[in-house]
Amino acid sequence: MKKVAMVTGGAQGIGEAIAKRLTKDGFAVAIADLNVEKAESVVDDIKASGREAIAVCIDVSDQESFRDGVRLAAERLGGFDVLVNNAGIAPGSVIEEVTPEDFDNMFHINVASIAWGIQAAIEQFNKKERKGSEIIGKIINASSQGGVVGNAGAFLYSGSKFAVRGMTQVAAKDLASRGITVNAYAPGTVKTPMMLNAVKDIAKANQQSEDWALNQFTQFITLGRLSEPEDVAAGVAFLASSDSDYMTGQTLEIDGGMQFH
């Protein structure tokens, strides 16, 4: 039976890698993004390999937009099984310079999106008939290495990603009896445009060079290299698969050994 997944922020970077990996694993995937043109490009790549995908325009910070996008994906793809709440932003921030606008933007995109996504996914999962103790839906949220241990110069970002882990744990407890698992993944330093922008912001926030800022992320990577988006996608693929059915409320750290717990 076909499984359906949605990946938010799926038009580039980690989200694109996750979407492509899930289609390789047999999922039909909705690529959800504000940048529909880029999302369509990813869809074209996936279709060229003989797999199924659609593009959906979603503003993840808006409750109604998220719900409508999930409804559309479920209708067009014939069901809904997995939501990957991947979309987010990662600017650096100087504590004294944080404005109400900075705070609202960060937490609406990185945190409120988790709430709206979970609500929208539950609506679809509730349409399923559960047999015994089977898992009928999976929600997978993007935290960060910076959401497990705070990063210098990332006051708002780290705070938002710590919040994601807390929401993941509560949702896991609240939804377990319905056959829904909720887990998070915490990437380390991944070679994406967003990571490079974050390095610039953190360097500026600390009045240091970009090499210094990058070193804050890379100096403790045990495996000795930056992560590729595909490394993260492999971990998310595990969380989306039946292999993780007995796992909920956890944060899977995919950081090359930046920290051990």
C-alpha cells in the first residue's frame, strides 16, 4: 500500500534531500514550500526518476495555510502517513539587539509551525481506522544540534529549537494512544545555504571572522567532516519507516558526533 509524506521546506537543502530519499523508499511526497517554483523543480527531478511527488504552497507560520496544504496533499496523493516539519530559519542574534519583530519571526516560523503541522496531520490521521496497536501516523520535527546544546550567538535560534524538542515530547505522550509517533531530528553542521548564512550572522554577532564562526560548529565533529544533506535525510528516513515504530518522543542527533548523550 502506498505511503504518503509531506516535507515542509522541501524545495532546497535538507528538505530537498529528505523528500528525494523518501521517494526512493517508496513514499509519494508532497514538497511543501513558499517557493513554489523551486518546489516544482524538485518535483520534476523526482518524477524524472519515475517516482511520485507534488508541490504544495504553504506558509508554515500560518495555521490555516498549513491545514489547507495538508488537506490538499492528502486529497491529491490519496492519503497521509508522515509529516516532516523541516522548514525553519537560522539567523544569528546578538542578545541586546533582539527586537520583538525578530522574536516573533523566529518563533512563528520555527515553533508555531510545529503546532500547526501537528494539528493538520492529526486531522488526517483521525480519518484512519486503527487495528490493534499499529502506528497509523508519524510526525517528525526539525530540532538542531543547537537545540540540544546552546550555540554562541544563536540566542533566538537555539531557544526555538529547544522548544521544538519540548513540544515533540509532549505531543508524543498525548498522541501515543492514537497510534501516532512524534520524534525529532537534530542535524549538526550541514552544508546548505542556510548554514552558510548562519555562519555569517554568528561571525557578525560575535565580531569575529567567518572562519571563527564555522569553527564553532566544526571543531568538535568526531567524524571529522561537515554533514551532507543526505546524511540527515538517512536519519529522517529511519524515523519515517516502520523500523522506528517503537520509538517516540526522542530526538535523533545526526551531527557526526558533535556531542554524546
